[in-house]
Amino acid sequence: MAGDIACIGAGYIGGPTMAVIAKMCPERQVWVVDCDEAKIAAWNSEELPVYEPGLKEVVLACRGRNLFFSTDIAGAIRRCDLIFVGVNTPTKTFGEGAGYASDLQFWEAAARTIAAEANGDKVVIEKSTLPVRTADAMAAVLHTHPEHTFTVLSNPEFLAEGSAIEDLLHPDRVLIGGPETPAGRAAVAALTEVYAAWVPRERILTTNVWSSELSKLAANAMLAQRISSINAFSALCEVTGADVDEVANVLGMDRRIGPHFLKAGPGFGGSCFKKDVLSLVYLCRQFGLTECADYWEGVIRMNERQQRRIVERTVHALFNTLSGKRLALFGFAFKANTGDTRETPALAIARRLLEERAQLVITDPRALPNARRDLAGEAVDFCEDPYRAAEGADAILILTEWAEYRALDWARIYRAMRKPALLFDTRNLFDQAALKALGFRVLAVGKP
Ligand code: UDX
């Protein structure tokens, strides 16, 4: 049926995005397909493979009505004329561009499957973040079957984890990049119709394909750059006696700067920022833009420096040795309200603390299963209960800004710790004076 939608890739992007499209476009059938049988089974069960506030409600309302999860990729390609591709594009770990470039093998495999299975003209929509000019390469793969017309659009996703459903329902903007040809314009119009079911038209931006692909990398690089900038100031604050939260507040009230993404902390994590900045660095280098590449690479170096600084300050505060000391890490997720630990600053910090021979105990309300996997083979304790995690600890490091940590009985925690008890609040979650009044020695990022 015309207007039906398929999405290849049932991950963090494909699942929630298609669920929202199915909810807002009840007249369309939406097929989410993936070769991973376990993942599809999970999407069809009570325990969805992705946790997002509000996601389960949307899936339960649409699943079996106009939202289907299946491993039948070929069937979905034949049935639908709009085909999203939301497969992962991790940083390459091998060969040319290793450590920087995106690994496009899953994307290329998806394009080849679409070409092989198509039974008519198809619009193929990039949802995964891809390096600029990938759509060209994909069009070349698709045109190995010239009997059909394939139009490749770029439609990057800007949702953040933990607020995915909200971001999808009320996006700042929807970006659609398409070729400036009659077929391209028709494809852009067809995709615009999908979003126009709930997004005001003035928020649906259309650009050429390259602007769209680059805008996604640029948006993430600008956000990551703000975090590295404020973290660079945090280091300067610590040595000069300025307070980074006060500085951020002043900056944020300048309407030209704005208040968001100015929170100093252990640095950015998550699946996008580092990967996209690395991809941007690679892109710049490929075009011989050495200074541009170095500039953006500085954002990543600053981020890594922040994690090293946190460890150095911890070692210093614990009398220059962690050997045999017990350190409790409160929070392991890369930010609050998610169990995701991809690129989490907590992992880099944990590894360095282990090199210093600290004994670690990790607690987190959602991320312990991932933390266990990330630190498999290391002698680390994991503990659901933060009070138990604190028992006998020399120091607590707050690494994720979980709201529930504010509500803990900190007097009780202090009593359970070895004295002198150190609390390093890397997220600046707490009022330092209140903790000091309980007896803690307190460190914070960017504070005197
Ligand atoms: C991000 C982008 O926001 C999203 O648009 C893009 O599509 C994917 O990447 P996400 O990774 O889910 O989303 O998380 P985000 O909320 O942006 O936070 C990223 C990291 O930056 C986290 O580790 C967070 O703790 C950190 N951060 C964020 C700061 O350290 N300070 C801030 O002020 C804001």
C-alpha cells in the first residue's frame, strides 16, 4: 500500500522513531525489521530492548495495529516504498581511518539488500549519522539494479537518550536533505508528509543532501565543543578560585550564548558525540584541512583530559596513593535516566583508578548490567544499594547526575565510610557546604 514505511535496524534510533511515526500516522503501516532475531523478539515482548520514558506506552498502543517488528527484511522492502535505514555506524577499528572514520559495512549491506529485493521505485532514507557524501556511495550501490529508481534522502535524528519520545513528538526541527531533481523533490515531499502529521511545517527544513549530512555532524560537534569549553574553564576555575557554575550562569544569560550545554562535569559520553567529532576530524583531514581537523580533535582531547584530571585530583586528595583504598563510584551511565554506558566517562575513570590499584565498588540505578559487561574480568564489586556500596569506602565519586542521589541520607553514608571520608562530586549535584557540615571532605569540578 502506498505510503507504508519500513525501517531496517531495530536499535535506539529505529525502534523509537518508527513507534512515534506509527502512533502519529495511524493510516500507514510501519515495519521495523532487523536480522537480529533476539532483538526483534524483544520488541515483540513485554521487555523492550530499549528503555525510554513513554516508549512502552507508544509501542503497546500501536504494535499489531500498524506497527510490526519482524526479521523479514525482504518482505518489508517489497511492501513499503519509504525505507529508513537506521543501522549502527560505529567508529572503524581497523584499516584505513581506524579510530576516526565511520564503519559503513552495515549501511552498505542494507543498501545491497534493498537493491536486490526491491520490486519497484523506492525512497531510501538515511537515519544513521553518516559522513558527508555517503548518500552518493549508497546511490551507486543501489543503481546496480537500474530497473528501479532509488532516491536517497538524508533525515538525521537529533533525539537525545532519556528524552527520545519527547524529542520525537516535539522536535526543534526535522531535517530532510534530498537531491535537487524532480525525483528528489518528490521524495522530499513524500517524507515531509509523514512528519507533517504532527510537526508544524515551519519546523520541517529541507536542504540538499550534503548540508543535511554535515548539519548532523556539525550540531553534535558544536554541542560537544560547548562541553569541552566549559570543562576547560573548570580547570582554570579550580586554580584561580572562580566557580564554574557561577561562570556558566553568567555565560548562559547572554542570549547569544544561551543556557544549555554549559554544565561542567566528567566530560561527554554517549554513542554520538565522540564518534561524530572523530568522523568530522577524518573528513577534514581527507580534504587536507589540517587546522580544522586539529581544532575539532581538541574537543576530544579536552574531554579525555577532564577524566584524567578527575583521577589526578582524587589521587592527590587521598594522600597520593589509592593502593588498597576502597572507592565507591556512584553512577556509571553516561548521563542520568539511562542505563546506557557507551563512551561513559565513568569507564575511563574506573580504568585509571584500577591502574592506581584502587578497590572499586560501583552502584547505579540502571546501568549495572552494562557496567558488569564493560568491566568484565576486572576485580570490581557491583552493588545495587548505594548505602552498602559506601560501607568502608575512603571516597565516593559521583559520576552520573542521578536525582535519587540527592535524596539519600548522607549522614548515614558518612557514618558508614572510613574516615577521613572524601566525596568528589564530579557533576556538581550537591551543596558543598551541607556535605562539609556532615564531616565530608568535598571536591567538585570547577570549584575552589
Ligand atoms: C546527543 C545529542 O544531544 C543528540 O542530539 C544527538 O542526536 C545524539 O547525541 P545523547 O548522547 O543522548 O544525545 O545525550 P546528551 O544529553 O546530548 O548528553 C551527551 C553527554 O554530554 C552526556 O555524557 C552528558 O552528561 C554530557 N553533558 C551534557 C555535559 O557534560 N554537560 C552538559 O551541559 C550537557
